[in-house]
Amino acid sequence: MANFDLTRRLARKEGGKILLLVMDGLGGLPIEPDGPTELEAANTPNLDRLAKEGSTGMTIPIARGIEPGSGPAHMALFGYDPLVYDIGRGALEAMGIGLDVGPDDVAARGNFCTVDDNGVITDRRAGRIATDKAAEVVARLTDITLPGVEVTVREVKEHRFALRLRGKGLSPHLHDTDPQAAGAKPLAAVPSVDSPEAKHTAELVNAFIAEAAKRLKGHLPANMLTLRGFAGDPALPKFQDVYKLNPACVAVYPMYRGVASLVGMKIVETDAKDTPADEFKRVAGVWAQHDFVFCHIKYTDSRGEDGDFNAKKAVIEQVDAALPILLDLKPDTLIVTGDHSTPARLKSHSWHPVPLLLWAPATHMPDRAQCFGERECMTGALGQFPATDLMQLALAHAHRLERFGA
Amino acid sequence: MANFDLTRRLARKEGGKILLLVMDGLGGLPIEPDGPTELEAANTPNLDRLAKEGSTGMTIPIARGIEPGSGPAHMALFGYDPLVYDIGRGALEAMGIGLDVGPDDVAARGNFCTVDDNGVITDRRAGRIATDKAAEVVARLTDITLPGVEVTVREVKEHRFALRLRGKGLSPHLHDTDPQAAGAKPLAAVPSVDSPEAKHTAELVNAFIAEAAKRLKGHLPANMLTLRGFAGDPALPKFQDVYKLNPACVAVYPMYRGVASLVGMKIVETDAKDTPADEFKRVAGVWAQHDFVFCHIKYTDSRGEDGDFNAKKAVIEQVDAALPILLDLKPDTLIVTGDHSTPARLKSHSWHPVPLLLWAPATHMPDRAQCFGERECMTGALGQFPATDLMQLALAHAHRLERFGA
């Protein structure tokens, strides 16, 4: 497993540039028993050439047999053991929309919901209102004040929003107010530990909820809210410190931007409508200023979740077609992989190891893989390895690690 | 490595059924430098088809280079790190013959032996008397009473028996009384820690030995006994708790039944003369009542220990021929492997990784293995992995684990 003390001790400020391209949920399964996976079926001349020239392998995101969520799977790719660094979802959500979560902050994920006249939830997601509708609801709440803390409310996507309280003496140790089922009333915020800070924070949160309920009353369908995943600053070690890298992130979805931000990456502005080619151009735009860029492609995962084998394959082909934009940057180390598998066949994330190619013409060990695909990567030079080891491999191939011992 | 806290947190009560078929000592070595192993040489059309359709890999039972005993090797297959869960052999032996070992119990393995007129051991195994002879010897001891404890003596196999003391305030911390060599006298039971319980238990055990010696005197060849492997209740986490499974065990040999019982499996009645087909029919008999069945085949190991390549191969072929009985049960996840290697060439257990196939048609990743054998499994989808990870893989493939994180 990755060892931050070791990496920190050996990492150098000098060396080659690293580009990490993550296709979310890249790994797949055959639809037909003897057939190809999505990646194997896709026409990917650029990726095939990189796999043929470079090293291949398979990563295990969390542990054998464990189906990863995207948050922990990305933590692992960045070298942070997700069983050690178990980040509260509230912090991820807030960071993902550009609200930083610092040492004085407590953040939570919120849902707008619908309640009946008795206050009982009839729809936990307020009919999945559109994001711009949610922005209107948020506008009713932005000027709520609480004693001694700064309150920030911001829409995320559809019925989801983020809440951040900033002030001294707050605690993230609160239970969710979301009862997780229609037919129940939203719960009050209750401390999950016995501390004055948690008690104080619960009081503040309950005051916020009471005032919000008053303002939302009658405004169907979003006439109430629930909160969950209270979290403070996870205070993660940063890429600058552990890896001596100056990193940037190009990602369209908030959650990935959130994780990247938590580990110290500069978040590059993107547009929700960005194609892979658009994202790659954004990478090119910041390439001169950074020695590490993480670029995230969401739609491989989305189409896998849809169960649409051909659509997932098409996203992979789109990435491959745009790849020359990245290759023109001449990265010293280019890694292409996924954070986890999302086989269209399972319509879900899965635990299956994820194909990976590492192309670093100055240092890579070519193996026998002739193209980029699960079955080729299984017997590659990098073997099957924990995703948390990837950053060390990336640094090494870019000549960014000192020798260990004499 | 397997992580019980994680598995316990993610395991679900619902999901597919799992069948674990263990051929003891399955892994082998070629007899001729360019020749096949026992498994590769065997004609196994059923296993070959499963390997071709499903995933293959190699397990490392304890650690690289470590030759495993059967007890720890099975603990590992069941997900219990044998370096953490180091079970006293006395408890295994007692559990294996159906004597449960609970919190008030201390158990030990016994040998009947032969001593001369001076009490010096001349044969540590009393001429390996037959099991029914040992039962006659045991019959002389069953009514021995000790103050405040219940004494149970039971024959195991040949010259071996199990002793269990049941009562308050006992301790398993006693040294063996077996001097491990002829030409020495049996030792007295001596505490291995300085505690009143150990001292008290040693006194009780010595009283038992003294009374037994009196009763056995003159009854050659079994005119004395030795005791070793004193052990209490290992209080292992149970399959029901960790994996949310309702497990059963079909095994002919006591030790395997013992290990299975310690982890919570229901022990199915078997006959010492059961063939693989007989054992498989017993699996079928309990299949409806369980979501996990472990089935153990002993004779692959025995023939390996004999150094009989062809006989070991024949046992594997016998298993393959009977396999349709198991396939008819339509397990969602079927795993076929060994607990360790026992190459006929070495006439012994060995540290070599063990071939494994995992067949779960709804979720498995087919690899390039075309048949079941060491060299095919080496490049399989599951890679080379610690046996302790197997249960997590089994649960995942049967859709019995929740996602980790969002």
C-alpha cells in the first residue's frame, strides 16, 4: 500500500510532467459470454498504440470484491487509502461546487423535499426539481442569519443543495435529519457525540431548519428540506506536500472537483456541456502552469449505469478520437484508467479490477499487451495492484522520486 | 488483506448462493521438468469448462514461501488471517469429533502411547492402534471424575483422542505433556503462564493423568497417554455475523469439520467412506437450507503426501466426474480450489500458490484460461492473491456486498 511518509521523503520538485486521464467506470464485462467488453469492443487506435508501446496492468480500487463509490475510488487513485481517509459526503458536495471547507467550517448535503400539511414527507426529492428551480428556492434562504456563524446555501444539481456554516467552535458530529423514507417527518439535528460543540452546532442547525421551513412553506413542491452527511474539513495531506507536485483538475462534475480540491488541486473552470475534446483543450490551456493534471471523463460511467453497452463504447471512442490533443502536450507520463468498473451488463459500479495503461516513453517497460482492454491488461507489466500505488508509479516514471537507500 | 470490519459493514442478508469446493492440497508440481502437474495431467472436462467460462487465479494461503498446515490454510480460505487467528490444535481436534469447545472449556489432543516398566516411552503412538481399539482404551477412562469439572474423553483416529475439561475457572495455558520423542517419560502438565487458573488446571490435568495411568497399566500397547495443544474457546467471529451467511460444511475428516464449526458452519453428517460423489449428494441434501456450503475433499492431499502423482490425479478426475451433482444445484457462485499445494513430487504440503477457479455466470469476468491448471490460472482475471480475500470475492460475485461510499 502507498506510504505517504516514504513518498514525501523521496519526492522531488523536479522531473517530468504527469497527465492522469480517468474515464469514470471504465472497466466492463462482456455482454455475451465469449464477447468483448466495452473497452475491448471500442475502436481505439490511439489508446491501443499507447498500450502496445507502454505498460499495462489492472488496479484494485478499494479491496478485492469491494464495489467502490466514486469518491473513495478517486481518493485511491490519488494515493489516499479510502479506508483511512473516509471523507464526509457533505464536505465533498460543498467543495465540488466551489465552497471550500476549512477548519472553521461544517458542511452538509441538503435535499429539498415535499411535506404534507402534517409535515410528513411525501417526496424526498421534491419531484426532482430542475437545478434552476432549486436556485430559486435557495434564493429564499441565502439571507438567513444565525448568531456567530456565516451561513452559505448553494444549489448543486436538481433537488440537491449544499449548506456550509462557518464560525468558531462548530462540530460536524451531527446525525442526518433525512429520515431516508417518505411517510416520516424530517428529523431534528441531534449530536452524534456528547460535546458542547456538537450540542451548539445542533442548535444552530435546528434554528436554520426552523427559519427555512417558515420561508419555504406553501412553495410546492420544494416546501421543506433535509440535511445529511455533516462533515468538517478532512484536512487531507496535499499533493504539494506529499508529492511535491503543482496539480490541476479538469472535471465537469462537482463531486470530482471536490475530491481534487481536497487534495490540493487547482480546479480549472469547465462547462457542464464540455465534450472530451473540450476538456482536453482545457488541459492544454493550463498545461504550461502545472506538472500534474487530472482530467475526468464522466460519461463512461453514466452510460454503464444506463446499461447501454454501445453508448459506453461510443464515449470511449470519443475519448480516443480526441486523445491527440493530449498527446500533443507530450506528457512525460500519461496514465489512462478508470476509478472503478461500471459494466453495462450490471448497470452498476462493480468490484472488478480496472484496466490501466501507463505510457512514459523514457522509462516505461513494454509488455505483451497489443491493445487497451481488460484481457490484455491482465497480464501486463504492472500486474494487478492497489490503485493507491498508482501515484508512486506515476512519479517514478516521471523521474520524480529519489532512490531509497544507497 | 481481508478486513472483517469492512465486510461486516457491507455484507447483506440477501443475494446468491455460494458453493466452495476445496480439494485439499490441490496445487502440484510437474514430476518431469517439461511435464504437467497433477491437475494439468488430470482429465477434467467439467472443471476445464468452468475455468474457461469463469475467472481464474492463484491464492497464497498464509504468506509467500510459507508452507501451511491444513488448519491455518482453511482459516485463510474462510477469510480469517491465520497469523491473527492462531487456533489451538486441541480445540480443532475436539470440535472435529463433535465436542464443542465453549468459554468454560479446555481441550487437548491426546496420544495413547507405550511405556516400559520405568515409565519411559517406547512408542509415541502405541503401534498406531486401530480406531476401534482406541475406543476400547477410551472406555476405561470415560468415568474418571475430577473435582468441579466435567471430563470428556473421546477417540479420534488410530491412537489419537481428545480430552475436554468443562468447568469454571479453567485455563488453556499449559505446556504439552508429550516429550515429542521416545526414550523420555511423559511430562507433567505445567502452566505456561503464572496464573491461579493455569495452576489449578494443571493440577486437575495431572490428577487425570495419574488416574488414567493407573487404569491403563498393563494394557499393552496403549498403557499410557500424552497430551498436547491445550486450547480454549477461540471465540472466532462467525460467518453469520461477519458475512451474513447461513453456512454448512460437508467434510469427512474431523479437523476440517472442527475449523468449519469454529466459524459457525452447520456440520452435515458424513461417513468416513464417502466418495466425492457421496459428499456432493450430501451437499445437495442441505442446499435448500443454506446460502453457503463448504465441501472438502481430503484425498488429493493424502495421495500427494504419499508421493503418488497418478493417484492424486485420479482423485481429481473422480471429483470432476462427480461435479455435475454440484452443477445441478445451480450455485450463483462456485469456487473450486485447494487449501494449499501438496505436490506428489515433494510428498508434502508446500508454499506454492494454489490454482483457483471462480464461476459466477451473472458476474464473473472471463479470462484467457482455457482449462483448469496451475499454468492457466497464473494469468487469470483474479491474479495472485491472498486466500483471505477469497470470501470477499465470493460475496461480491453473489451480489452480497453493498457499495463502499457514494
